[in-house]
Amino acid sequence: MIGETTRRARNIDINVDSFHYVLRGPGGILSDQTYKYPSHGQQVTVSTETAWPLIKATQRRTKSKYGAGIDWGSHFYTSSGYSTPGIPVSASYVLAPGYTYYATGEAQAYIVNQDSGVLPPLSLGETLDLMALGTTAIARCSPVNPVAGLANFLGELKRDGIPSIPGESMRKEVDLARKSSSEYLNYQFAISPTVSDLKSFATAVRTHEQVLRQYVRDSGKAIRRRYSFPVVRDYTVTTTSGVNPAGLDTQFVASPGTLTKEVESLTYRWFSGAFCYYLEKGDSAFQKSVYYAQLSNRLFGTTLTPEVVWNLAPWSWAADWFFNFGDVLHNVSQFLSDGLVLRYGYVMEHKTITTTYKLSGYYLKDISGTPKLGPPLTQVFTQSRKARVKATPFGFGKVFSGFTTRQLAIMTALGISRSPSSAK
């Protein structure tokens, strides 16, 4: 976990399973014993220590809004684990003429007296993956994203020319397979993107007044955005034969059953943040030209940025297939040229692993002499981890020492500057 400074761990009593064994003879009860199997849950919480507790105490003491408007949040994770209780069963058999052995209690499908372990904190690789997703989320929900991409469109048009007319390759090519592949590539990489660009240009023209009014109105304000990624689900099932119920002495089991183990993993990831951008204001010719350039870029994406240069590289599509470098350059371009900052930004993950054991088909001994089918046993172990990674005002993975003078000036102008020392 990045910057781990505070760690809190505690055990949680979940339940206490037990089995009661009684041996009866001609003279009455000869033996009476109880065995207990306590189960415990665990919870571990780790966060990066900040000045927020002190700020909050100051606000309460002074009844003021001291420190308001500043993001005092931190990297954080909490992990917990717990299990379900056993299911009541009973068994009995004749130990010898006149002597009967009884057992009653809560049996488990697989494990008894097992502490529910917790998921470990985010590894370095998991943290980097989460930061990469946060970068993608920023790129997709930024409030200054152009409606259309004129600079990129003109660059591709100059590089690749006008797309071929549909069916043109079918007329020229002799080999049918080559004809089909050429048509497919022409549609995917030429016709479809061109049609999409033309639609976005039409949208920009049709909605230009509404877009620009909102763009000007929201300048300098906190614009909250949330972006969720598809849920990642993994599910496996395994079966094992010849398994006895856990917790019950095996001498009471007539025949073992079949154990089914189901493991389901669900991972939810999302981004939440508040953007803020600054439009150039002033009466000088230069300030006015910058202002109108910003408006033009908001509608049509007219600015030549590092992202545009990257998109025009002939191999960039292949790199973006495996990495999100295009999203990184998209954010860099906007943070540098559009006066965009994050008042706060977090990428978060909630991961749960549910392991379910089901035991069925086992038989317990009975004093009647005929074994009886035991009740189906279900035991569930649940592990849950919630984690978040904090962004800097200019995205994930950047430190204050790497900010440019212009970026620091924008942060100060928007009133969200915060020295690194104050975060300790």
C-alpha cells in the first residue's frame, strides 16, 4: 500500500459451533462431553495519515470552516473476512449391548475452527493497474473533452487520404480472401472512423451554443464526475468425493459424501473526482485570442497536442491495444493546454471472494441400525477488500516536485494549492 502509516487490525467473534457427545449405559450417563469450535472474523484497515483529524478538531472547536475546500483524503484500504455457522446434525449408534453413543451439534461442510483470513493489501502491480484505470477514467469523463477532433481528422486525411469506396477492392482484387480482408480493413480503419468524425462535427455544429454556454459558465467551478468500469467476475467449481462432515467425530459417519467447492470473485472499480478548469480572461488582443482558441478547441479539437501527434503515428493503435498511453497523453495535453486540474480524484476498488463449500450424499449412523442421510451442509467464507488510490491535481502517479510553474500557478489561482508538507 502506498504511503502506509496507520494500521488498525481487530478480530471479530463470528460464532461458536459445538458438539455434544453422550454415552449411555445400563446405569445411566457414563460420559458427557462438549467440544467447542469458535470461529473468528478479521478486519484490517490501513490508511495514509493526514492532517484531517487535526483540521476536523479545529473546525469543531472554532465552529468555523477552517481548511474547507481542500482535499484531505488519502490512500486507503480495508480488508475483512468472516464465515457462516454450522448446521445442526445428530447421530447415534450402539457401541455395545446396552451402551449407546449419541452426538448432537453443528457440523461444517469442510473446515472447523478456521479463522477467516483477509485479502492482502494492493500489491505494487495492482496499484499501478488501478492508477492506469484512473488515468483512463479521467480521459473519458474530462469536462473539456472536445466534441469533435478536427486536428486529428485532418492529420489522418493527409496521411491516409480519402477512404476507398466500399466494394472497390472487390472489383480490383482477384483473390476472394484478399478481397474480403481488404474490405474489412477499409471499413474498420477508414470508413467507420470517418463516418464517426463527420457525425461528431455535425453534433458540434448543432449543439455549439449549448456546449459553449456551459463551458464558459463552469469555468472555475468544481465539476464532479464519476466513471465505472465493467465488473470483473471469475467463477470456478471443483468436486471431491469421500469427504466427511467437519466437526463431527468420524466414528459417527457411516459413509462420506461429495464436497463441491465454488469460488466466485467479483471486482468493482470506479473513479470519482471533481474537475476544475480556467478560461483565459482579459481585454488584451492576446488574451482574447487565447480565449477564442479555447472555445474553438472545446468544440472542434483544433489544437495540435501531444495526443494528436501520438494518434497520427502509424503504430500508436497497436500500442494503445496493450497499454493506455493514448489516455496518458490525452490527459497531459488537457492538463497543460486547457488549464485543467483535479480538486480531488480517487480511483477505487471493491473486491470480494466468496468460497462456498457444499457437502451432500453422506450418511450418519443411527441406533436403528439403518444409516440415515445427513442434511446438506453449506459453509461460506467471504473475503472483502476496499481500496482507493488518490490522484494529484494533475492525474495519477505524479508528485508535486514534477509540476511545472504554470501548473502550480493554475492551482494557486483556483485556490486548491497545498504544499507536500501539509499532507504529512
